[in-house]
Amino acid sequence: MMTSTIDFEFYFQWALIVIGVMGTAANAIVLYALVTSKQHKKYLLITNQNALDLFCSCFLVITYSLKLCNFYLTEVHGYWLCMMLLSEMLIYFGISGSIINLAIITIDRYLKMVDYLNVVYHTWSKKWLRSWVMYSAIAFPWLVGIVYNTATAFATSGVIDAVCFSAAFYNSSADRLATLISYIVFFYVIILVIFIFCYGGILITVRRQARVMAGYSDAGSSTAQTQSNQLQTDVIDTMILVCLFCATAWLPLFVYFIHLLLNPYVLFVDSRYYLLTFTALFYICTNPFVYGTKFNPVKNLLRDMMCCKKAVSQPTA
């Protein structure tokens, strides 16, 4: 039984490395597309989202590659290797930041849509949604991810008999309970409420506006106005799909966390954790494909790149 469990974890560690490699390549391509098309300045939060996913994917490969090496951890360097990498702290820098950044994008889309459709809030939006607010919103996910996961990793991880144990040490059952509850509430429940409230409000507002504008369709509208409406819809559709995928992919892992709440003597990291982590992190790998197929700035550039490559590969007359 012990041998089968070890084999199970071994294969899933390899699977996580594959996910990390694919996520690194895919997110790097999307970032390249955003920068090359000069859309990264226009969509700063979406660019930040891909940067966080890229960061997570890179350290997913590094961390689980080191875990497969089975280092004998001794002295100070062994302790720091455990704390910084084997505890998965750097992976969760990206994961936590990515989840928070998605919520910030959701709020940003909601405020911009309300501003776009309702002239009453136009002055308020121009007054508060300035560049320093946007740059603060970009830094905030990184800051929260670093502070929260550094504190958690150093408080709950450690080395025993030259082996690194992640999220295994708590001062008491109450401490373990508080840590799990806070993580579930802040990184899933609140985020899910933001998704539902903001995108629900956006969809209701857009439908209502569409019915109103249908009555004025005979009057005609400018091409610029039509393109602006299409771009707004394109970004919202893309982000709704990304948020739905994120909520669905992370749900099994958070259900597992609830299981840990009800069973305080169960180890945090076991074969089930690897399986559910694979399911959760799969969204980071496939997330760029959503941008590549739904988000026009990325989709158009990738299509142009493929067309150019085909044109170069064809022999000249």
C-alpha cells in the first residue's frame, strides 16, 4: 500500500512538471503577443494576470523537479531549500496573486462597464481610476501573495530527519483550523462572490442596454461606437470564461481543504493533494488558450504569426 502511494505521488509530480512546462510556454507566448501588439499598456491587469501565471508555471517546474531529486536536507542550506522551494511557497506566490488579480480585473471590468453605460458615474470614474490606482492594483496581488504565503510557509513547514514537510506543523488544532478557514474564505468564497456580483451585474446591464439601443437602431450608429461596443464585449466574454474556469478548477481542492477541517489528524499533503492540485493548476496551463481563441488582440497576432510562418516556409517562385 505504501509503495503504491509513493508511485502515485511520483507520477503526479511528473504530471505537474508537464503542466508547468506547458503553462510556461503558453503564458510566455501570450505575454509576447500582448507586448508585440502593444496591447499590454492598454490591458495592464490582463498582462499582470499572465505574468503571475507565468511565474507560477516556472516555479512549478523548478519545485517539482527538485522534489523528484529527493535531496538529503541538512544544515542551513537544506533548511532554506525546504522553505523557499520544496515547501511550494514560491508556487503559491503566483497562485494567490493570480486569484486576487482575477478579482481585481472583475471589479475593473464592472466599474468600466458601469462608467461606459451610465453618464452619472463618469466624473467619479475619471477622478478615482487614475494611473496610480491601476499600478497599485497591479502590485497588490504580488504583495498579498508574498506576505501571506511567506508567513504561512515559515510557520507551518520544516525539516525533520533531512526531509522537508510542507504545511505540516501547527501550534494547535485551532491554529490549523484558523489557517484553513482564512484561506478558503479569502481565496475562494470572497473571490467567487465578486465574480458572481460583478459579472452578473454586467450581464444584466448589457441586456438592458441592448433592449434600449434596439429602439434607436434605425437612427444608426458610428463605426467607432460599434467597434468600441464589440471590444468591451470581447474582453468581458474572455474574462467571464477565465473566471468560470478558475472557479471550477479550484473547487475540488477547496472541498479537500474543507475535508481537512473536519478531519484534523489527516496530513495536509498526500496523494489526494497532488491529484487535486493537478486539477487546479491545469487551468493555469489552459488559461492562455482562452486568450488565444477569445481575446482578439492576442488571437489576431497569433494568427498573423502563423500566416507569416507559413508564408516563409513556402518556396518562392
